[in-house]
Amino acid sequence: MFSLCEPWWHSSRCDTKDRLLKSLGIRAIILSPVYVNAADGYHGYHPIHLLMVDPRLGTLNCVRELVKKAHEADIAVILDVVNNHIADSINWEEYGGPAGGEFKYVQGEEAAVMPFPIEARNTCLFHGPEYTDMVNQRLFGFLEDWRTEATYVRSLLIQHLKYWIAETDIDGLRYDSARHVGLDFWEPCVEEILRYATHLGKKRFLQIAEHAGSTHEEVLEYDSAKFTNLIDYPTYYKIKNSFGDGNWLGGLADYFCGFLEPSQSYCGGWRNNLMFLDNQDTTRIFHQFLSRLENTEEARIRLHFSLACLILGPQIPFIYQGTEQEFSGALGFHQKEDTGEWIGHDCYVREDMFDNPACVWRFGPINRKSFEPYSQDNSTFKLIQQLAEIRLENKLINQGIRTLLSSRNSGLSCVLLHEQNSEKPLFVAMNLGGTPVLEEVCTIPNWYGKFSGIDLLLATAGGGLQMMEHGMRIILPPFTFVLGRLLPGDR
């Protein structure tokens, strides 16, 4: 199971978070970028210096220590990197600069800095505002877009990736904004990074792409790059759009059953993609239910059902730090008074960020800590811990066949996880709606084997399973996920 985390450096905090993550069953962490970052940016995605750690986070030695501590806890570290752009640095001609543009620092802007390394200090290496296509435009209209079609730029960016691999001993890279960079960059980049990592003795180096396309067709346009994994936005959007008023969780059940797998094939396989319910660019999953129900306990019950479907689902589960603490930030909108235009922002879904007074949103302060992020004494933390342990101990969850045994209008769905040589299949019963399931029976066909009982492993909101002569007797409260291991033998 993966977790997207903020960077943390000081050894005392590092030890605390190592224990926290390991106790949650996290096997790999993805750190947001550690570059020296524009002071008015956030989360590292407005880089200035591609070869230096932001002093607000620590030093290069701190990164090395973090990776070392994580490896001692058997946790892999993936570093988020930005190959698409750098921070807003250039005054282009249409904004009052000279022909070809000029760096703001050179023109004397007090808050501006020059990009590093020095090889990047040439405006010819970046696309100007005249480019408006997906790959060559300035992201969000102000971040300087690398000319990744140029051989020199490609070499410069690939060399900077090698630097972080060699200097920090990381286990993989997460490529930010992958769809905003062309395949003429990604294909040679992925191949060269694989060669380099293998040369360093890293036999399973991960190269994970963030392609935020809404359909599998869009994402599969980048399949020839041969990323080891893709972050599965199309599946995320399908689930998010299924929530309705929060009183039917069929989209989550469809995901758990594997019904959302596309007909097209991914290079690494759909199951090898990373699946998530929230991240640093989306509304928190807990807020999705809180905003619909306005009742914390009802929202929590649905959150727990969702986490069971995610962590025990068919893909690699990916948790955004803070979900285990029930962080509930949301994307928002503000309206300009002069034009009436609505502006979207994500500044309230990053509650786990360190304080950054220089980072401001025109409608108020952002990046202010709202929660203490280390509590292990809440039901959601404990549930994720339990789910991760179940996933780790049961290979059927990763490798097994998922067979739908029953789907009823009452909201009851029953699923069998099995394979040919498994004597103890897993049985799942889900109540997708708000009506309790009382005394219903699900028949398990004889060709799956004979079973004498069931070992209950999980019940997210109560309920139970009982093996009877004619099948499985099921009692489920609303929005409950129950899992058990079938025991072989005559009934």
C-alpha cells in the first residue's frame, strides 16, 4: 500500500512517522517535491532550484537520513519530481518584457530569483505564452514550460533525475503532470532512468506517472512510455461521480468486484495502477460524505466502507496522508467581485502542509496546519491498519479471481475471492444502501468446494456471517462491508 506524504526531516519526527507508517501497513511513501520552491507556491510544485532541497524542509543529508530510516522500516521511498515546468520566472514580451522574454530577476524584480542550475538560465529553453496546446502551454497560465522536445532540455532534465537517485538512494520517481510533457520526452526518459537505476543495483525501480486524464483512452495514449505504474484518475472519476447523495455505494462495490477494469490493456496491467480516493489535488473523501450527510458518524460509516473497497480492491491502494486522521478539506471556489468569474483552488485539501507564511491565496491565508497528524487512537486509523494487514496476509486479494455470487435490489452484494489451488476462499458481503439486510442467505455453488464454517476477518459497521446448510446467512447494517475466510469441510 502506498501513501502520499509531506516531507519530514528532523530525526525525532522521522522516527515517529516511520513507526506511524509501518503500523499502518504502508510499504511505500511518495514524497511531494523537495526542490527549492517559489515562496508563494506550495507543496514543491513551483520549483526554482532543481538540485537543492528547500531550506524550509532541511538539507540533502536530511533526505538521505529519511530514506535510510524508511528502508530500515522496510518502507520504499518514491520522490515526486517535476519535468514539465519551473516557477513563474520570465517576463514575456506580451507581459511587458523584451522580445524573447527576460528573467524577472534580471529586470530587477525584488522578489524574483534566477533558476538553478545555471544551465537553465536561458529563456530559449521555455515555451512562451503563444503556445496553448496541452503539452507546450504554460501550466495554469504562469508556470514556465520546458521545451522538452529539445535534446538539450531532455538531457538536462534526465540528468537532474539521475542526481536525485544517486544522491538519495530513493526507490522510485513519481512524474508530476505527465500529460503536459510529450512522449518524445517520456519514452527515452523512462528507458534511460531504468538503465541507470539498474546500473546502480536497483532491480525494481518504480516510475509512476500522474496522468490526470478523465478517460482510459486519454491515459493509454501514454502507454508506450512504459511507466511501471500509472495513477488511475479515470477509475477515480467513475467512483467519485457515483456517490450521488451518499446513500448508494454501488460505484465502490463495482470497483471492488473489478467491474471498472477497462477493456483496453495497460502495458503494466490495470491492476498494477495506483488507485486512490483523495489526493493533494482533490476534495478529501471524508468531506465527500460529510457535505452530503452533515452527520459525522454517518459519513464515517461510508468512509470505512470506501476504505475497505479501496484497500482490499483489485489495484494497488494509495492513501493520502491525513485520510487516516479523518482530514476533511475540500476544493473550493471564490468569485471575483469585478467580473463574477469563479476561481477554483485546492488550498484547503492540504491540511498536512507545514506552515508557509509566504504562501497566500488572494482570499485568505493557506497552508496552515489544522490537525495534529500523529494520533493512532481513532477508528479510521485502526481500520486502515486492519485492512492493510488483511491485504498483506491474503494473496487472494492481489492475485485471486473475484466472482459475484449475488446482487440484490435490497443492496446486498456477495463476492467470492478464489483461485484454483486455494482451499480457503474469501467471502465478502456488502450492503450498498441504507436498508438493513436481515437474515438473507447467499448460496455458494458446490464447484467452489465444501465449507463447514467461516472465520470472520472484518466488519466495518457490525453485522455477521454464519455458514448454514443451504448457504451463508447474512446480517448487515446499512453501508457495511464484511469479510471472512471460508473453512473447508462438510456442513
